[in-house]
Amino acid sequence: MTFQRARTEEQREIRRRAILDMASAMLDEMPVAAVTLNELSRRVGLAKPNVLRYFESREAVLLELLDRYLREWLTDLAGELSAGVDEDLPMAERAAAVAEILSRSLSGRVVLCDLFGAQGSVLEHNVSVQVVARYKRASLDRLATMTALIRKYLPELGENATQFSLHAMVLAGALSAYSAPPPSLRAAYEAEPDLARLHLELKDSLRLGLTAALLGVLPRR
């Protein structure tokens, strides 16, 4: 991929999208930790200083991708909940259905979960106040969207729906790190199968955690 110098705002936006799309393609091949600015620059056909004209750091690129993936997921989640939750069911059954759909939906989006896991410890570092504040403002909008979806099917949650929605995303990130062991750990599991009991399957672990979280915040009768 080669570019001429971007001279208009439209050309600059095309350049930004190309960088984001290439980073997205890299995340299909490798974990977040393996994505480097040098490799991204090479693949997109720009010198590293030119990439830095559009994004101030690798982390800034990945934060913007995280927001993109989150928006796409929430759009899909609306349809998944609509198709999978009977609003006439008793509260506990609706909660179980919501937890099942969330765990299935999130576990099918490995890159999103990987980005969730890197957000606090990696992605929100090495970025300016302006960049992280812009991302956090967008995050509040996404959180509001998810909260509204959850409250539609579990109105009994009330204000707890916001906290549950936030915890669901944090849990997905935390569990994703344990569900994708590095090669050395996979080899250890194969050599000593008893050790594999420490391995967590993302979907099953999410369902257990999300169900427990929902039942913990739902009102008692």
C-alpha cells in the first residue's frame, strides 16, 4: 500500500482509515501485545513519523479500534438479545438468558475481549490527556447504550444495570487473558494434563461470572 501526500481533509481521513484498517487486520493475526508501530508503519506503507501525524502512539490507534469494535458489538448485541430473550419470562429466567447471550456474543469476539483486557494496563498509557479523555467520553456513550439494552430485558436491575454493564466488559477482558494461554503454557498443559484444570474456557467462564453478577444485583423477593 502506497500513498501520495495527503493535502485535503478527505485525503487525511482516508489515510486514518487505512491505518486503522491495517491495525485491525493485524489483530486478526496476532494478540494486542504483538502489534507494534514499526510493523504497522511497514504494512501500511508509511514511514513511522508519518503514521504519528495521524495517531500519537500505537495505543491511540488501538483505543480507536476498541471503540469501533465496541460500537459494532453493541449493534449486533441488540439483535441477539431481541431474538433470544422472552420478555414475558420470570426474572430469573430472563437473567439466565441475558447471561447466556452475553457470554456467547463476547466469547465470539476474541479481539474485542483482548482489547478490553489491555485497556487499563496498556492502552490508556502512552496517550495524551486529550486522546484518553476523548476515548472516555465515547466509552460513556457506549456504556449508556449497553445499559439501555440490559434494562430493556431486565428492568428490575434499575440503576445497577450500569454497574453490571461495566463489570461485564471488564470481566470479558480479564478472562480473555486466561483463555488464550501462550505457547509455553499450552505445551505445559499437554505435557501435564492435570495442569489444564487451571485453563478457563472463555464462554463458560463468562456465563458463570455474568450469571452470578446478575443474580447478585437483582432484587430479592
